[in-house]
Amino acid sequence: MAGTTELGNGNVRNTVESFADKTGLDRKALEDQLNALQEQVAALRQSLSEKGKEVAAQVSDTAKVASERTSSTIRDYPLAAVLGAAAIGAALALLSREAFTPSPRRVSSYIPEDLISDLGHRLASLKSRVM
């Protein structure tokens, strides 16, 4: 606290208290602890950065292998790839149509039998057109 003086008197009534007097803590010890914590945070940041780079490299390698496998499978079996993609597209189209069509009969999230049979018919039709 800043000291105050009485009018007409040049004496300071209250003296300025030090940090240690106000808080009961040693400023140097707190600064040392803070510096140690900052060093630990820097070490953790460096460690996490290194681990992140390792994981990124592993994910990248896995993605490359998966891409190469997919490409070779498509080259080896082009008809199967086209049929598979068409089947997935048809299934997603039918499911999205069913999901966005309001229906009072839809009480739960299961796929109704008529939707499954419709999907089967469409896939058979698509297969006959492709072959």
C-alpha cells in the first residue's frame, strides 16, 4: 500500500509493505518454481511435437498402403469395383430417401423389409445392365 501523510506533517503514517510481508511467500522461490514449470511445459511441448510427427508419418504410410491396395484391386477387378461402388451408392440413395421421407409407420431405426427388397431388385437390375 502506498503511504499516506497527515496534513501539515511530513511523516509517512503507513509504510509500503513488501510482497513477502503481504503474502507470506518468498518472491524468489515463486519465480524459481515458475521457471521450472515453464521448462517442463517446453519439454512437454517438444515431446508432443515429436510424437505427433511420428504418428503423422505412420498415418501417412498407412494411407499410402491402403491407396495402393485399393488401386491395385480396382485394376485387377474393375467390374467388381464398379458393382461395389454402385451398390454402395444405391444403398446410400435409398437410405437417404427413406431418412428424409416423413413416414408414420417408421417408429424405430431398423431398415424395413420392403426397403431391403427394393434395394435387392435395384442391385439385380443394375447388375444386368452392367453385364
